[in-house]
Amino acid sequence: MARALLSRRIFFSITWILLGLTCHTQSSPTPAVLWHGLGDSCCNPLSIGRIQKVIESNVKGIYVRSLQIGTNFFEDTFNGYFLNANKQIAMVCEKLAKDPKLKHGYNAVGFSQGGQFLRAVAQRCPNPPMRNFISIGGQHQGVYGFPRCPGNSSELCNLLRQLLNQGVYVPFIQDNVTPAEYWQDPLNKKEYKQKSVFLADINQERGINATYKKNLMKLSKFVMVKFENDTVVQPKASEWFGFYKENSTSETFTLQQSRLYKEDWLGLKAMDHAKKLVFLKTEGDHLQFSNKWFIQNIVNPYLK
Ligand SMILES: *[C@@H]1O[C@H](CO)[C@@H](O)[C@H](O)[C@H]1NC(C)=O
Ligand SMILES: *[C@@H]1O[C@H](CO)[C@@H](O)[C@H](O)[C@H]1NC(C)=O
Ligand SMILES: *[C@@H]1O[C@H](CO)[C@@H](O)[C@H](O)[C@H]1NC(C)=O
Ligand SMILES: *[C@@H]1O[C@H](CO)[C@@H](O)[C@H](O)[C@H]1NC(C)=O
């Protein structure tokens, strides 16, 4: 009798603990932080505003913070083009650290350049901790080319990128024109390595910062989404951390073929072996996806 009572008590206690755990996890989903792309702002109802709503309506009670870089819509958009990426990242690190709702950690979703910027946040600012990181069309090896101007398919496009090359690593441009900070010239890797103020730094091109590697490896998942019909990002391979081969403007290499991976400058090889890297692709042009695709492929597996 006593034994039966005891086991019933144990049974009930376990039930309560389990219930408590489920209630607890249900009532506080991991918050999500979003960083918009170039030419966009935090809360545009047609772009990131829409994404925020989709997440909120699919994850009950979630706190979503869409980052505004500056104090209003105009500054936010302007800063996307002209505020030094390193300054933007420092600003964001401060915002995240000051937000009490994020103190137990968050999942991050970066759109286009917001992708490489949030990776820099993961590498530079481990508190509060980033859990899953989703890069949607981010350019992890930078760009070499103009939107809708595929370099090797037209003389004009090729000329344009060669012209831009002349000025892109000038210090004034590097410090003040955001996209120049992730411009990688495959025909002049040496200059890129020396002078790129942002991308060459976070990609460990000038030497290994052990802190960057240690911090990035803390992620639970690093998801990279590539748009198969992207006409904005040159080359698309950059969305999966690949790029043009050195001295080529058409042939590309994959992450797994890169020195960065083989010598594991950022811990990505270790993360790949631990199944923490996820490579997704979807048909469509840059950032073109349906709510249904986003819910199935991003919200359900990584934001719940
Ligand atoms: C490495 O990165 C950390 C985090 O951003 C920074 O504080 C430190 O100064 C960097 N170290 C070097 C040698 O650049
Ligand atoms: C998009 O790209 C894929 C792979 O290159 C191709 O199979 C598909 O036909 C393209 N779709 C469109 C609409 O162009
Ligand atoms: C690329 O070209 C430069 C300049 O001609 C040369 O120094 C370098 O070794 C080449 N790199 C490769 C991988 O071919
Ligand atoms: C550039 O040329 C290569 C080889 O000729 C081709 O495979 C690639 O699709 C071209 N890229 C673009 C953006 O047109």
C-alpha cells in the first residue's frame, strides 16, 4: 500500500515536472533577431515587416526584434549603404546586449548583407548568445559585380566592375561605402587581403583570430540559403561561402574547396562534421521566396 502510494507520488511528481517543462518551453520560445538587406529598412511591411508577421503568427508568443540601424526609416536605409560595417556591427552588439528580452539567447536571421553582418556579430559578440543563425542570400565571401549585371556575360558589366575595382580599396571608400567593405577582387587577392576593412577581417584573411573561431563554433546551426536564379549577387556561390577562383571571373570554388575550410580558419570544417552547417537552395531571384517556403524551411525547423 505504502509502496503503491509512493510510486504514485513519484509518478505525479514526474508528471508535474514534465508539464512544467513543456509549459515553460511553450511560453517562452527563443526570440528572433532580424537584420535587413541593402536598400531596405527594419520595418517595411512589404519585406522584413512581412517576415516578422509570418514568424509571429507561426511561433506563439515569440519576441521578434527587427534591427533598425539608426533612429528612423531614412537613417536605417541610408546607413545600409554608407555606414561602415564595423560600426554597424558594434552598434548592433550594443543594442542586443541592452535588450533584456534577449539575455538568454536568440536565433538570428540575416537578409542579404544582413547575413554577413550577423555572422560578424556571432564572431565578435558572444553575449547574449546566438543559437541558430540563418543567412538568407548573404554574401559570405563578398561580391564581385553589380546587381543584374553578370560580369562575364557582357562587356559593359565587365568594364563596370573593372572600373569599380580602381577605387574600391581606397581607404575613404572602404571606410564609408558599405558594399565596398565586402567587395572581393579575385584578380587582386593581395590588395583585398590587405585593405578590405570588413570582410577580410571576419574571414580571417590576415591571420587567425582564435576568438572569432571559438565564438562562431558556439552556434547550434548555421544555415545558408542560396537563390538559384539570383541576378543580384555575383557570384551566387558566395551565398554558400564559395567564390570566384583566384584570377578567374567565371569559375567558382565551394566552401569545402577553400583554404578557409581546409585549414579550418573559422571552425566551419568542424561544424560541418558536427552537422551544424545546413545548405539550402531555392528557385527564384534574390530574396524571392513565399511565406509557405519560409515557414516550412526556416520557421518550423530553426525558429521554434
Ligand atoms: C579578435 O576578436 C576579438 C573580438 O572582436 C577582439 O576583441 C580582438 O581584438 C581580436 N584580436 C585581434 C588580434 O585582432
Ligand atoms: C533557376 O535555376 C535553376 C538551376 O540553375 C534552373 O534549373 C531553373 O530552371 C531556373 N528557374 C528559372 C525560373 O529560371
Ligand atoms: C594570380 O595572379 C597573380 C598576378 O599575376 C599571381 O601573382 C598569382 O600567383 C596568381 N594566383 C594564382 C592562384 O594563380
Ligand atoms: C560565366 O562564364 C562561365 C563559363 O563560361 C559560366 O559557367 C557562368 O555561368 C557565367 N556566369 C555568368 C554570371 O554569366
